[in-house]
Amino acid sequence: MKLTVAIVCAMATALLAAAPSSAEAGDGELKVGYYDNKCSGVEDIVRSHGCDGSVLLNASDENPRPETAAPVSIGLEGFDILEEIKADLERRCPGVVSCADILIFAARDASSILSNGRVRFDVPAGRLDGVVSSADEAQAELPDPTFTIRQLIDNFARKNFTVEELVVLSGAHSVGDGHCSSFTARLAAPPDQITPSYRNLLNYRCSRGGGADPAVVNNARDEDLATVARFMPAFVGKLRPVSALDNTYYRNNLDKVVNFNSDWQLLTQDEARGHVREYADNAALWDRDFAASLLKLSKLPMPVGSKGEIRNKMFSRGMKLILMVAFQAMSLISISTASLQYNFYGSSCPNAEQTISNIVYGLIDADPSMAPALLRLHFHDCFVMGCDASILLDPTKTNGSPEKTAIPLRGYDAVNKIKAAVEAVCPGKVSCADILAFAARDSVAKSGGFVYPVPAGRRDGNVSSAFSVFSSIPSPFFDAGELVQSFAAKGLTVDDLVALSGAHSIGTAHCSGFKNRLYPTNALAGRVLFTSDAALLTGRNDTAEKVRENAGDLTAWMARFAASMVKMGGIEVLTGARGEVRRFCNNHPTGINDDRDEADATHTTAGDEARATSARRAGGFACMSRVASSQWRSSGARLQFTEVPSTFQVNSAPLSICH
């Protein structure tokens, strides 16, 4: 919802990196009325955008699909509104009003409207816009919905916020919505953590996404009557026709009717629990304290030595991407993400990620085709028995057919080179599985120009079978339904499927992978190779819609792609005592040492063996997905999302190099 996003966007921006004041530029301190003599009417312009109250209405018989019913991608609507505000102010007073001040004004006004005027405070202005934006910093600084109470307290304490202020600001969850992926663990939480009837309601909501990632209102008070009557009839009397920023969040928390683990965690620590009870009983006190805490948030200082400016656009593409990726990541819980950590090697091998990035960038500079090769290695590794680097293992006397013998891939020598460089810096610390995840991230950065943070802590597995590949890797001949099922089996949604398919904008393909498409279907020239790519647009309405969404907004696709890559990187990971850290990525001296069943992993049929043999024989039939290898390398490939046409014909030029 638009107004909620304004609050969240301002809070996230402040937590990431507060704006320097113009005092640092010799222009005085932050002060109320700062723009009175510089650009009169600034705050009225901010207040006039999108604040007519229509976004607060729930569905009714007369209006079954109000604005709140729209499937909103995390943060996207807020960006659009803030950009509109900035454009209006630039027309009126060019180069005067900073984006940082606009964010705080918008958050103040959204809070006031959503609280029916109860949350009010004057905003001192005079901030400058920051010039440095980092995805890694975003992930490190923003609190995660999976956090424990200790992690929450530590996160807020780094910004000089108390436990009380943590509890106060958490009350913003009385409005808005959250995606099901952000509270997956709550769907199976025990009764002492969540009321069973509410857990059933959440499971019902999340099961109706059709393979997507549905958004569910944060506050049960804003649910529709029919659903609440079905699952929580005793709660019907608490429903309200208009969403409001108020203290119902705290009453719901005490009743164990909240969505996020980070919400419930407030009840697990004495001081935090005391404040939850205090605000549940005293709405006026929370209104006052929330205003004070939001004001304090708006005054967070920039790091020493930081510089600022006044941008003429609300978001550069880079900053918009950083915030969008941050919001996506905050909503993300992959299958095993809780056991992975950001900055995992911060103490044990602080130069690990930089060492890997340096090698990857050098490899891609020398051979741009290495970027898609490293991406594909990570994808294959994760889809076959989880992200455990088993794709890298060589054949041995006891296992002559590991995964790498099933489908011809490239990049193995590159990974060995990266591993050798990391071992020289930190022997025995960094797993090959994490190297694959970092190398994929760096390949994206080098090819697409955007960076995203990667959690680590994976361990290397020792079970590797060529015959498990064909039951796990999506076939290039799959239709849309088969693709959706294949990704769902790994815990990935339709959004993830379409976003990750954008990786086909770079790289090569073997002719055997699209031999059924070597003949024209009509007079229009096509631009994709695989049946599976075409199926995204022609096979199902939901995948076709996602294709068009991504094609129409490059920045939004980048954010979705990054979030889906992180999610994929958490599939069936080995952590802790499971697995090992190999010294050499292509072999393991210790034998089988994780707890998976090797017999299950190597089970096969005659048909599997035949497909494996056929795939190996196809290895000599590599065909560039662009006109020719030399042209692709000289022009440079860029990772991007382009819409798949509805009809196809393969041009003659690419076919001339398929022998």
C-alpha cells in the first residue's frame, strides 16, 4: 500500500545510511521550516500526492477490488510516488529540495493520515542526499523478519536505538502487508508462538498464490469478513473497514496473531515484552512515542567524512535497485536461509569475497563467456541435491559418473583457479559451495552492472551422481506447467522461475537443446532458442504476465533476479557439522561424510543412463545463442530481461555454426 511504503522506505533509508545535513556544507543545522524561504509549499506538495485515503479502503460488495487488493511488489509503488513528488518539486524549485527530506516528509504525512492525525510531529529539514549506495550495506543494516530478539536488539543498538524504541517502531506493522516467503517458518510454528486458527488462516492465504508469492495483510484486523469468520470467528468483532496505524499490533502480538518471527520475538525478552504490554494498554502513549522515534530515525547522522548533494531525480537506477533488493531480501526466507549468514567470513577470512571478485572479474575480462558459465554451474549445483558443490567433483574409481559427466558445462577450471587463490589467503576456510555462489553473484555484477549480497556458510557435499541430474534439472523442452512444477519442487515460485530465466539473455546453448526449434513456425523472426523460454509466454497466463512485467521494468527485474538468486542459493544447503570444506573443489579425500543416502543419490534406470550418454555425445555441438562467438565477445554480453515473442523462427545465421 502506497502510504505504508512511504513509511517503510523512509525507515529503511535512514537505517541504511542517514543523510548528511547541509550544516556539513556550511549551510546551517537541520531546522523546522528550512524551505520556507527557499521553496514555499514544499510540504504541501509532498502531502498532496497519493494521500486521498483511497488506498486505505478494504474490499466491499460495491468495490470488490480497491487499491488494497492489488498485488503489490515490495516497495515498487512507493518508489513511483516518491519520484512523482520529486519531479513536481524540481519543476517548481529546481535543485533545492533533497530526496532525503522528501522521504522524511512523506513518512511523516503517511503516519499522520494512517493514524487519523494522532501521530504528528514537525520535521526539521536541510538534509543532503548521499552519494554512496551499497547492496551489501543494505543487507547488513536492515533488520530481517527472521531475526531473533538478540539480533533485533543488536541491530537497533548499532543505530543508538533502545529496546523501547525497537518495540515502538515495530508498531508500524499494524498496517501494510508481507509476502508469504517472509514468514514461511510461522506457517508451522507451535501453538505457544502463534494461535493455531491464525496459523491456519495464513496457510490458507499462502496456498492460494498459484505458485506465486502472495501478499498477506500484516494486521488480522484488516482481513476480509468471510475469511476471518471461517478461521477465527471470535476475531470478527475486531475487524475494521479502514486500515489504521495504531496500537492493535501490540494487542495482536499478545494474542499471538502476528505474521513475522521478528514480531513474536518481542515477547521472548522481559524488557521488550513489558513495552509490548504497555503499548497494548495505552494507545495515546504509543502514538506519541512512535512520532518521537520516527523523528529520531530521521536525524541519524551520516558516517564521518561522508559527502552529500541534492539530486535532480529521486532515485538513480543504482539506488532504486539497492532499496528494491533490500526490500526483496527482507521478505525472503529460502529453504535453509536461516542457517546461512551475511558476512559469514568476516572474521575467519575477511578478504574472501574480494579475492573471489578479483579473480572472477579477471576471468570475464579475458573471456566474457565465463560469466554465463559460472552462473550455470551455480544453478546446476543447487538444483541437483542442493547447493553443495557436488557438481565440481571428478570421476573416481568408485564413482565413474558424478554430476559433471551428465551435461557438458564450462567453468570448472575457473572455479579451481578461484579456489587456489582463496586457499592461498585462508587455507581450509571457504567452501567450494560458497565460492560458486559468490562467483555467480560477481558474474551478474560484471555482466549486468548490479551487485547483491550473498549469505554464506554452505559446506561441501560428497555425493555426486550423473543420474540424479535428469530428474532435477528442468529440461529445455519443458512446457510452462512442467517448469512451474520443477521450480516448485525446489521451493521456488513462478516469480522466481521467470526472473531466473532472464539469465538466458547471455551465454551459449547446445544444438541438442533446441533441435525441435530449427524450423520456422511462421514468417516472424524469433529471438529465443528453447521451448522452455517460449513456453513462459505462451503456456500460462501467470508466467506470461511475469514476462511482460520484467520486460517493462529492467530495474524491477534486477531486484527480482537478485532476490531469486539468493533464494536459490539456499536450496538444501549443508551447514554446521554436515559436509566439509574441500581443499580442492574437484576431489575429496574423505569419502562420503554427509547424512544423505548415497544409494538414493546414485539410483538410476536404463533410460537415465541412455540420456546421460546422449548428453555427453552432444557436448561437441555447442552453438552460440548470438550470431557468432567472436561477435558476442567483441560487443560484450549484458545480462538483461527481454520479452519473449509469441511466435518464432530461427534465423539462418546462428544455424550456420551448428554442425
